[in-house]
Amino acid sequence: MTDARDPLSEAPDEALLVLYARGDRQAARALTLRLTPRLLGYASRLLGGDRAEAEDVTQEAMMRLWRVAPDWRQGEAKVSTWAYRVVTNLCTDRLRMRRRRGGTEAIDDHPELVDGAPGVETRMIAADRMAALEAALAALPERQRQAVVLRHIEGLGNPEIAAILEIGVEAVESLTARGKRALAALLEGKRAELVDGEG
Amino acid sequence: MAGETELDDLLAAAGRSRMTPSDALMARVLADAEAMQPPVPSALPERSVPRPAGFWQRLTEAFGGTGALAGVGTAAVAGLAFGLMQPSTLSVVTGGYMTIEDTADTAADTADEALFPDMTLFLTEDQG
């Protein structure tokens, strides 16, 4: 259904970027509202839940998008694909630096649920389950984590993930399958806790 | 190992949840967008120098205007048509002065001679 209040809400990302490059401020706002939450969630998961660092990465990715806007080649790549790729690379760099410093990955924080849960108890259980998932995701090898998050949380198709990770579709399928198996194994240790929480 | 359905449900729930960006982050991103936005292209400036006249404009002026140029063009086309017409079609002109037999009797009955008869034909006085 068309949003009568905001004609830009239905516009494709690429159209908004072109409008931005032509001086349209509303297009910048629409694109920011659309992309920032997605990139922030993705960055946060790649960085093991470090929200402050994820915000920095998101801001940097968006800044690069604004910079490239005047030279954007229409039809060559999806804006979101391009942005996810930038976030992936920025997170990879930060994780590499983190490993050099000998730091550990933050796994305590996790995205808060914004879809409504009926009660406090149910919300706590859901939060526990989500925390377990985030912890398991943070423990995955980096490439598997990227593939699993893009496929099963961001809901992207394998060809788009292949473009983001700059690998073949078969490699994406392999990473996703191995990542899910590893995720299931990591969650096994939490299973009793989850069942107890539900009971 | 955790059940696949359970894991899928959990991943799906994670997909439905979205991190809400802080107001500060949104403000920073929008400030960057504004700072890096290319300026709105201004309207094209008025053309202060008249465009140089083109070839056809100069040609028309040289002939005294469009009407005169049309007359010259018509004359040129008519001249070309006369030049290309078959000589035999002009026999209506020459036929009054010489017959086909006259031309056939001459040694050189070429088309040129039929079209341009000998001048003696016009200079001969009537002895009658």
C-alpha cells in the first residue's frame, strides 16, 4: 500500500540515491531511515554485539554511500548490496585489529526485540534465547557468521550474498550450511537452559 | 544438537527483530549526508552572446530571404529538368522547321543535329 504521507517511502534505494545526488534532502532522510537499522544490526552481529563499534561502522558505511552518490552507476549493483559489502569489509578490518590487540569479542549485548511480546516472562525467555543465539553467532568463524546472518537473519538470497562476500554462490551455500550446523552444535550446550526457561 | 526447526525459528525471530538506531546515530548520519550532499544545480545562465549564424541562415540572407531562395531553387530544378529531358521530346519545337525525313536524309542524323538543325534551313529565302 502506498504511504500517502511520504511519496519516497516506496521509491527504490537507487532512485533515492540519485535524488540525493541531485540535492534532495528528503531522499537522504528516507535512505537513512531505511538502511541504517539494517546495517547497524548486521554490523552489530558481525562485531559480536559491540554496539558502539557497530554504530561507528554504520556511520562510516553511510558516509561512503553519500560520497559515492554523485558517481553511482545505475543498474550495476543494488545499493543495499553495496552497503552490506562495505559493512562486511569494515567489520573484517576491525575484527582483525581486535585480534592483533588480543582483545575478545563482545557477546553480552544483543539487539533488543522491537516486536511486541505478550508478557514479561515470555519476553525474558525470548531474550534469553536471543542472547544464546547471539553468543553462538559470535562464536562462529567469521565467514560462516557473515553468510548465516545475511541468509537467515537479513533474509537475502544466495546470489546477493555472493556479491556481498565476493565469492561464488556455491561457496555461499557451503558457508551457510556449515555455519548452521556449527550454530546448532553451539546451541546444544544451551539447550537444557532454554528448555528450563520455557518450562 | 538443537533441532533444526528450533534453530530456524530462532533465526527467524532474530530476523524480525531490528536494532533501533539511537537518535544520536541518526543525527550523525543525516549530518554527514547534508555535509556531503552535492549542491543543487542552478538554472543555466542567460546566453549573453548571440549564437553565430548557421550555414542555412547565412545562405538565406545572401539570397535576400526565404522567398528569393525558394525562387532560385525552383529555377535550378527547372533547369535541371530541361537538361535531363530526352531530345526527342523537343521535336515539337524542331518539327515546325524540319521533318523527320529531312533529318533522315542528312548524312549525320544524330540526335544533336535533329535538335539543332542546320542554320541554312533558316537562312534560305523563299523563291516563290
